[in-house]
Amino acid sequence: MVSELDLALVHSLQVRPRAAWTDLAPLLGTTAVTVARRWERLTGEGLAWVSAVPGPAFSRSGCSAFVFVRCAPGARRRLAERLAGMPEAVTVELTAPGKADLMLDVLAPDLAGLHRFVDEELALLPDVLELECAFATSLYTEGSRWRLGSLDAAQLSVLGRGGAVDGAAGAADLTATDHVMLDALVRDGRTRLSELAELTGGSAATVRRRLNRLVAGGIVAFRCDMAPAVSGLPVSVTFRGRAAVQDVNRLHRTLASLPECRLLAAVTGSANVLATYWLHDIGQVQQRETAACGRLPSLEVTERVLGVRTVKRMGHVLDGRGRRVGVCPIRPW
């Protein structure tokens, strides 16, 4: 059972993923011990987790693409499990029968690295018959910005007043020590400073300063993910479509404002818009498409990709119920 307190806690961690329990307890009307125990249960059962992900600066230096894979008959699950072990394929989703069998979110430090993975590794796998790669040219919203909607405006206002960091960092500043720290935070975004200090051989104060600089510089961000049992949104659908070039930059003011919109990007190819929605049921697919086209009249939806099962999401391996059961750390930095 997922309680209202659980939902409020998850929403709080979406806003401030590394907030101290003592900061969240008054907001949630309970004690820090209770909050800690609730989170321990949620993570222990694979219902929710916090992890480090690429920050806003990644779009200026790194490369992101959505890859649609058609595979040999009967090979979907085998191929999906193999892909889940590859750090470049940060998200792996089985899709309903259509043009593709799998949809991947692929991240690489640069365009050359992404091409190398797609052309020299992915395309050469024995079960892969065909693939299509759509490069993200603009990312208007993604998982770290999506919200559960369990907190009221007053609670959100309190959360918004905390958690500020200062400093600056650039991708060129990343050191071997930073990569050790990032690997740990991909596995568990709430890893304590003392644990990070032990891993890196530094002090907690040094780790704090370094982490603050990486966050402030947009190199790394944190997000709280969850299983469908928590979100209450078991259906995932990705719309691919075409919009007039002059309308593409309006996407963030139109489609991204819809509460079910989990991801929205401008991409390369004839279908220059890609949007993923989390929905209550399959009957809402048509409703969301109608609403999207109503807000952006020039949009023509060309394909509807229905997710059957997410095998891996941003480096975290999921079971058939969408619960986390393992980690294959992403390393896009």
C-alpha cells in the first residue's frame, strides 16, 4: 500500500532530491525518523529511488538520441536484457507491435561517441534487424522536471526556498574523483557526503563544495523516479509527429504544459517532435493526442508508440511491475 504520506514524500524529493529528513519532516507533518523509515521502505521495495542524471549543461556538450529498434522474431526480451547492460542505452523500453520492437534513450559525451555506439555496437548485434535514430536537438522537458502533484502550493513554496547552491563548473573540470562520485550518485542520489568522502579519499567539506559546483554548473542534476504503483500512471505512450518549423520552439509553452507530459523534444528526421506521456489508462491516449493537436494546430501525429514494459530507466533496471531491481550505471559525462 502507498499512503498519502508516501506520495507527498516522493513529490518532495522530486523537488529537492537530496533534502535532509529534518527539513522535510515539518513540511509533511511528521518526524524525521518516520520520513526516513518511509523512504527506506519505498527504496527497499523498489517503489521509488533518487539518482544523479545529466544536468542542463549536457545539451551543450553531450549528445542524446532516441533509437527505435526492430529485432528478429522472438528476440525482443533477449535483446532488451542485453541492451540493459550497456551504459549508453540509459533507457530501454519494450513497445507494442508496430514499426519498432524497442525504444531506447541513448546518451553519449559527444556526437562521435553516439555514432560509435549506434553504428559499431548496436547495429551489429545479431538480433538487430533495423534501427532508426532521431537526435534530440532541443529538450523542452524530461523526467527530472515531471511532478507527481501530491503537494499543495504552500508546501511547494516552502520547498522552493531551500536547496540553493553556488559556484560554477564546466565539463572540462571533471576529474577521476568526480567520476567516482558520479558513479555512486547514479546508483543512489542520496548517498551521504561522508560516504562519498570515503569513496573519493577526500573530506565531506570538499565533496560538498565539489558537488555544489557540479550542480550549479549544470553538469549533474538529481531526480526521483518511481514505479507505476506510486505514480498511478501505468500507461506510457510516445507520440512522434511533424510540426511547422516556426512552431517547434512553442513546444515548451504548449505540449510541455500538459501535466501528463513526461518528455518533450525536438528531434531530427521527418518526424521532428517526440513527446512521451504517462497516463492512467489506454483510453486516454486519444484524449492526449487530441489535446496536443488542439494546442499546436500545425502538429500532425505520425506514430503512436505504446510502451509495454520499461526494462531500464535512466540506468536503473526494472521488473515487470516497474519496480527497481538493479542498476547499470550511466556514464554520459
